[in-house]
Amino acid sequence: MTDTDKPINPKHEKLLKTRGRGRGKDYEPFIKVHEISSSGESVRIRSASVGRVHHLLSRIELLAFLVFDQFEQTIDIREQYPLPINDTLDICSRLGIRHPQIHGGLTVVSTDLLVDLSPRQQLAIAVKSSEELSKARVIEKLQIEKIYWEARGVEWRIFTEKEVSDGLRENLLWIQPYLNPDMTAYQQLGDSDVQDLLHRLKRHPRTKITKLCAKFDDQYQLEPGFHLGILRHAVAHRFIRGPLNKVFHSWTFGDLSLRGEAFASGVNHAS
């Protein structure tokens, strides 16, 4: 029996009726974290760019997601994006390779991240560990994705852990908890709170920000970590731009800027 004569895996056939459709907040990924067996590396996270909860299946996928979520041109990220089986069957036939399947049923090929950028550009991202790229079957599956997207004029890339420097990784994991959908402590922060923090930091432009935030906590009799929490929240949610390739504990005021506008010269909210 050829692959074209085989049925679609019943679970995948059912999911295709509702998953992998829509854009922005209306998109629903083909695979969700609770539907797979995991070693504890899968995670749900709320994006700053889209504002919905995303389902990421590995630590490397999380890092890739955070990189693009912080990219200013990003307007949408769709994870676990399913490719039409008719198209992937045709590609496999042309390549002379077996279509992905399980127990005799065809399974859907999905792209880890489909990123929409402004203006009118898309990137399809396959996220893999560098070790996986030595496996012949992994390369075959990546070829399916590459041919599918390039035929549609979409740039396709492979993202591995080598794309992330140590400093960038530390910063991304530093802001990650503030995108946790269950994180509510800082959700009510407004522009004035961020402006207040920046106004206080501006008075000491050469002092490390982490040191200043601890000093402000004592000065204003707030819980330890309060001011740094505001900064982490503001960076995570793209209110403040910071040099993510430079580890956060070396940042000073001059490393920060408000996204989309210059610092207000006269902030009157601060006490």
C-alpha cells in the first residue's frame, strides 16, 4: 500500500477540523502541551506580541519563541502550525521518502513557529537541537517543511540552541516568568508605574540597575524585588527595550529606552 492509499491517523484527522486555523488571538495550535508526554520542558506562555497563551513543546522552542516575541517587527506567532496532508504527501512522493505516520495512519507535519512580521513578511521556523540534525529521518522531515514553505514564497529557517548566546539565554529566561499566564502580581501595572521607575533610575545613570532597584525597595519600604519586578515585567511585555544580548545585571539606565518613543523629559509621577 502506498502512502497515498493510507488513512489519516484518526486523532490527527479530528484535530484538523478545529486546530491550526485563524490568526492572532483566535489561533489554536495543532498540538497542545497537555496532549503530549513530556520530560517537563513543555510550557504555556503568554506572548507580548500577540497577547494569547502559546503552547511550546521544548526548552529550545521556548527560547526561539521568546526571541521572536521580543522582536519589534513581530505581529503574530503561530506555533505547531499544521501543513496540509495532500501537499506533504505530494512532496514525499517527489522526494521518494516515506510520509510521517504511526501505526499505518498518516500523521500531520507541523511547523514549530510561523512568524508574521511587519511589513508583510513571514518566517517559518523549524526548531531542533543541533544533535538532531545528524539524524537522517529528521533531515527528511525538515526537507518536507522547506519545500512546502519555499514553494509559497515563505522564508524557512532552522533554529537550534546555537542561535542563542549565553547572555541572551539568561535574559530570556529572566523575563519568562513575567509572561506566565498565571502571573498576576504585576498585571495591573500602567504607563505611570514604568515611567516612575525610569525617572528614579535616570537620577543615577552610571549605577547598575539591579543595585538601584534593591536600593529603591529599601528607600520606599517595599518588598525586596519589587522595582526589579517592574523592570522585568516592562521588558517582557515590550514596554521597555533593553539590550538582550547583554546580561541584565550589567545594565545601566543608558541601556534602556521606551519602545516607540523617547524618554519623557519631565515625568511627574515619581515621588
